[in-house]
Amino acid sequence: MQRREFIRACAAGLAAAGAAHGAQAAGEATPRLYPRARLVDAQGKPLRAAQLPAQRNLIFHYPYQSTPCFLLNLGRPVTGAATLQTADRRSYEWKGGVGAGRSIVAYSAICAHQLAYPTREISFISFRAEASARNKHAQVIHCCAEHSQYDPAAGARVLAGPAPQPLAAILLEHDAKTDQLSAVGTLGGEMFNQFFAKYEFKLAMEHGGATRAAAGGEARVTELDHYCRQQVRC
Ligand code: FES
């Protein structure tokens, strides 16, 4: 365990977990730890942080088999912390990227506005490296449903649009010796209960009834281009 480089948010989460009840009463959103899932590639081999292409949309499912997340190598160090707030006014601090270059971040891909998410057929939400006619911000996660935009270098802070809170951050653990990555929890405003309620039938069709099944010990990472047939651009 001493070999592992935990992101500070994760360390803070472990420390805070024991005091979660008191912290919530004080208006803080404490990290929520889930069973660890090692990130693996399309062949099932452990993914190494150095393999991750910069500024590409990668997707995996965590902490449930049906809940999509973005894995992003932003291509630059993300070392600054961000103080954020959930829609119900609980504050929390996101501590930055992981990996040797501190450039790797992960977020729930469920839009905090009305829960748009990447399916096999279509995705309205993705990371955009470039600005566009409808998107004056570059380097954002943009949801084309109603144009919520999130800053992945600042804990997915809302930059524009109707989203009432940041995307929930996925807590990553990076093993400095093996360069492997694992997902271990979430930080911020989870939308999973609303997501399951809204899309219960659809998710059952997409995931063979395993909607609320845990991701398991491994989470397969794929390019969004390969996962999803059509990406809406805006
Ligand atoms: S669902 Fe994403 S902006 Fe409305």
C-alpha cells in the first residue's frame, strides 16, 4: 500500500469517512467510497496512465455497471484544488488530477441538469478540446441537450448552462509503481438515484437487467467513439 500514490482527495475522503455524519451536518459533501475497480483496456489488461491519449473521450462504467464516467487525460498538470458546492449547498474540495503528470481526471458522465448520458446509440455530452459556434469555452465537458458546460480542470465546475451543480467527480487511485489506475469512489453530487428512476426501463434494456449491479473488480475503458454510434456536436 505504501507504493500507492493516492490523490489527496481520496486521502481526504478516507480521513473524512469516519466523520461523515458530523461533516454532513456541517454542510459538507463527503467522499463516498465504493468497491475498488481497476481500470482495464479493451483486451482486459490493466490500463496504464501513460497509455491514455491526451484530450480524448474515454468512457467506463462505475460504480454501477450502468453508470457511465468520463476518463480524461487533459494533457497538462491539474494541480489546483477547486472548492465546489452541490445543488443542495453542501461544499467539498476537489484536489486535482492524478498520474505522474497529474493530468488525469474522471467524472460521472450523467449531466447534472436533466441526466443526459452517453448510450450505445447517441451521446449529447462529451469533452470538447476546441471552442465552437455554440461553445465559447474550449477544454470543457459540454452537454448539447441544453448547453451545460463543465470545466474538467476544476472539478467539473459549471461554466455555463442550466446545470445546478458540477458533475460528480470519480475518485481515482494511481499506483506509482505500476502506473495502473483504479476507481474507488465519488465526490460531489451523485445523480444515481434520479438516473435509475428516470431511465429504469431503458437501462434494463441496455444492460440486460443489471442496472444497479456494482461495476465489479474491473472497469473496461473504451474510446467514446467506439462505445457510441453517434455523438451530437454543438
Ligand atoms: S441534460 Fe445536459 S444540459 Fe440539460
